[in-house]
Amino acid sequence: MLTNTLNTNEVKDRAGTEVEFTRLSTDKRATEFAQITETPSLPHRLVISHAETGTGSKRVRRSLVRVDKTILGTDGTPVTSSAYSVVVIPIGNLSAYDVSKDALAELMSFCSTTGAATTVLFDCTGNGASALINGSL
């Protein structure tokens, strides 16, 4: 379980600077954090949620981590940008999570590096992040 305050580099922005969050709510399968210094009318949220469907060997868990950040757009109205990762794991038919870990590691690597480089790029210049931000293929 995560602590109620994420303030020791758990979350970083595109400059690699820590962004601090505090827990707002938790229920059985979801939790929501708010940026500690957010403006109430411009929420900056981090959400983690899980849902399970099916039974027996058909049981599947869908887990989501999502960040929503609201700012004032060029016309002065609030606009929200969102980014999220979803992992779907056939938990009823796996003996270990290695394949799921590989899939997530490959996604994170593709988004945060440029191939041969081993440095994590928070500035969204990694191959996958660049494609997502710029709409490129």
C-alpha cells in the first residue's frame, strides 16, 4: 500500500522535479491523490484503480494508473490533459506475473528511452512518449 503522501520522488514532472501528492480518498479497489499545491479549480490528480471480471481460469484484473492535470487553456477555460497506463492480467490463468511485468517494462522502456540509451527521459523525448505527445508513428 502506498503512503498517504507521495513526497519522496515517487512522482516527477517532465523536468525530473518531484511533484507531491496527498491521498484524498480510498475505497476497496481505488484511491485518488491530489497534488498538494493544486489550485482547487484546477485539479491535478493521480488515480489508481482495479477491477476484476470473470471467474476461475477466466478471471481477469484490469489495473489503471492515471494522471489528470487541469490548466487554463488559451481561451481562459479549464482544459484537462490525461495520461494513463492500463495493465490487463489474466490472473485466473497465470502461475506468475512475469509476462505482465515484461509487458509493462517494455511499455515503460519504450516511452522513457530512445533505444540504446539507458537514461530515463522524463522530458517526453523517449520514442513512445514522443509518438504519444506529437501524434506520430
